[in-house]
Amino acid sequence: MAGMGKRMRPHTLTVPKPLIKVAGKTIVRRLVEEIAKVSAEEIEEIAFIIGDFGQEVEKELIGIAENLGAKGSIYYQTEALGTAHAIYMAEKSLSGNVIVAFADTIFKADFTLEKNIDSVIWVQKVEDPSAFGVVKMDNNKNITDFVEKPKEFVSDLAIIGIYYFKDGDNLREELKYIIDNDLRENGEYQLTNVLENMKNKGLIFKPGEVKEWMDCGNKNATVHTNQRVLEYHRNDNLKGESINNINSVVIEPCYIGDNVLIENSIIGPHVSIGSGSVVKSSVITNSIIQEDANLQNVILDNSMLGTSTYVYKQKSELNLSDFSGVEANI
């Protein structure tokens, strides 16, 4: 989680990207919960590798682990030296069965992880593999090659950033090897190089194909992910307590947090509204609105508004950071 989240600015100026909420839950919490489902056993520890995010963020992360009955640990990557370097920062937790995940994605899967396999790399078919790292497989569905952003077609199975290793101690030693020997690529220590070394030593890598991979890399992708998550939870109760709905229509699926006032408005479909927000005389579709926002006389679609934002008399697509606002005549 140590990245700066530049593609998600302005939202990541005040909140680390994995702690941005989608349908009422943070990205990292949704990711951890999905991993817990496919692991099919009790998780002992969740280690979060972060930058200098502050004590409140660390407390929230520890709470995510404890809610799943696991120990929470915090490690720091203070210098951006690549994916392998980031993982190695948590060397004290790399033992036994280990799952590594990059916390800017959400997935849905209907398989159960098999513990006896050396390693599993989560993948999904994509239309344009040239934008991703991809894997090649043999006839036994063993992964034979890792190819980073291929210019010519070699595979359409993109690596989504989630990995299982049966032997975490071995992973730790392989990470240590490339760092101790300063084996960099484009100035950074890359996990793909570690995987290639492990494969060349005889480890068997299997693909774990997910049903859907939902990106949270930028505003448009995150709004779309919010839509998909709401659809997956359409039949769940996504409404908080003390919602005051006055002369308004909510078109499902929507998430509405606690103590929200909606007056003379049409909300939905695919809208998330954070706790304590006020929406009056407005029409909002396909958007994310975080906590304590104030919207009056607005028409919004495909928008993402941070915490404590205000929007008055506006008809547009918006992308506002926390504690900011806009007012104009329609």
C-alpha cells in the first residue's frame, strides 16, 4: 500500500488510495475480505506495507485485520524501490502460507485456494494485454513465462496483483537475494524477476482465474467499480441508520450511510452516499459521494466527491477532493 496513488489525485492528497471507500467500505477492506473467502481457512496475520500515513490510518488497518480474527502488522516502505522491495519490508511476516496482494484492486472469484500448490498467480482475461503483465501456460496449465506489457500477443491472461506462495520463507530468501545482489530493472527491484528465478528453480506456478477484476486506479475506474460492487450486493441491506428521506426516490442498487438527509431528489442507480451527507433538490446517478458532503440543486453523473465537499447549483461531471467545493449557476 506504500504507493502515492498519483493516478487517483486529488483524492489521494488526503487519503491513501486503498482507504478510499467504494460502496461504503474501503478498497483494502473489500480486498482482504475477498481473499479471506478464497483462502478457506483462518487467516493468522495481515501485514500492511505502507508509507507515512499517520497513526489514524494505521489504527484503521489494524482494525481491518482484527475484524477477521487476525493479528495486524504494519511495515513501512520509505523509498519507492519496486514491488519486490516493498514486499521484503514485511520479511518478518513472510513465513508459511503467504498471500501477497497489491491493494488497489477488488476481485470476485468462485474458486477455493489449494494449499498443496507451490504458487498461484491470480489472472483474468483482458482485451488489451499490452497494458499488463501477462502469463503464458503449457498444456498442463502450468505457468511457463511472465511477460511484462507484451508488444506482440503472447497471452490475454493479465496478472491482477494477487499471489499465493506455499513457502513464505522461500519467497523471503528469493527477495533477499535480488536485493542483496542489487538486481534491479529500470532502477527498481521487481517481483516478476523473483517469480522468474523461482520458476527456473522448479517451482510450479498455477493460474487462479477470477470471475471479475475491478480496478481502482483512477476516478472513472473507481466509479465503475462502485457500480459493479453495488450490483454484486444488490440483495444486501446497503442502507444505514437514521436516513431521512423526504419526498425523494432512490433507484437501486445504492449505498446510503448513516444519518443521511435526502430531500426532493432522485438518487441512483449506482450511487454511494457516505454518512452525514445532505442532498437536496438534486439528481445523482452513477457516482461516489463520501462522508459529510452537502449537495444542493445539482445534477451529477460519473462523479466522485470526497469527504466534506459541497456542490451548489451545478450540472456536470465532477471529481472533487476532500474539503473542497464548487458553486455555479445551472
